[in-house]
Amino acid sequence: MKSLKQVTIFSSMMFLLIAVSSFSLKNGGDNTKFHSSNLNISIKGTSTLHDWEMKSAKGVCEVVFTIDKNDKISGLTNLAFTMDAKTIKSEHKMMDNNTYKALKTDKHKNINFTLTSGTVTPVDATTYRVKAIGNLTIAGSAKKVELDAVAKYNAADKSFTVNGSKNLKMTDFNVTPPTVMMGAIKTGNDITVAFSTKIIR
């Protein structure tokens, strides 16, 4: 009888512990969707003539952070980015046209990134390091990449300012580095993509 009572008490305690744990997990944070505002993309590279830069401010990004009751980020559950490749512009129309040709924009209009996994690490009370692993698609070719960014919390409007950069090789996406003047000027294979945006709810 004593053994049965002990088992009953133990079972009750386990049930209570599971219930409390479940409640804590459910209330540990809410998945909150953010979207980009004032998104800026910069692509820098080299050529046999001089360094170059192309820019776009037309991309769209949606992010889902897990946010606790104190507006602290505890996780990253989704990130999706898309940009029309023809919104990338330089100061030279010839370079733009050669870039669009290299990016195969007649068949593959958009550049996309889709998250497969992500982590968020606090740096201080308002700053976080964000690591996003996912599939980046350029010119119709997808490659798994890791993006690192810094997110800064803005208390006034509960938004985040996000900045980051990534070094890439054009040929990793089956893109042939553009040339100008029948090959007299050649661009390098290595590029640096920098991004900055404010994300709001």
C-alpha cells in the first residue's frame, strides 16, 4: 500500500513538472514577423581597369524572430529575401547590361535567399549576432551559404537595424564574370555583397 501511494505521488509530481515545463516553453517567446524598410544592397568587385560597385534598394526581406516579453530576441525561425536582379545598378549602362546578361535575367529574374537554419547570440543589452544558413539562388543556381549579421534593437519603435556582408565568387553560381569592350576589360571573380536594413513589425 505504501509503495502504491509513493508511485501515485511520484506520478502526480511528474505530471505537474511536465505541465509547468510545457507552460514555460509556450510562454518563452512569440514568433514575430518583421519586414524590411530602407533595404540597401551593395555589390563590390574588381576589374582590370578599376574597382566597381553596383547598388540596389529594391529588395524585400521578411524575418521571423522569437521575441520574449522583454523584446529580446531568443531565436530565428524564418528569413526570406528576394530582389529583382535588374534593380542592381552601377554608374554605367554598359556595365549594367553586361551584368544582367551574366546573371541570365531573361530566364531568372530574381535573386533569392531562403533560410534553412539560424541562430541568434546576444552581444549586449540591445545588440545581437545573427547567423543565417540557407540557400542563395543567383542566375538560377542555388548554393548553401552562411550569412552573418549584426542586429541592433531600436527601443523607440521596437525595430531592428541589421548590417552584414558576405564574400562570394560569381563562378560558384555558374555566373561568368562580365567583360566590357569585347573582353578588353574583365571583372574579377570575387565580389563582396554588403546589406543594411531596418526591419519593422
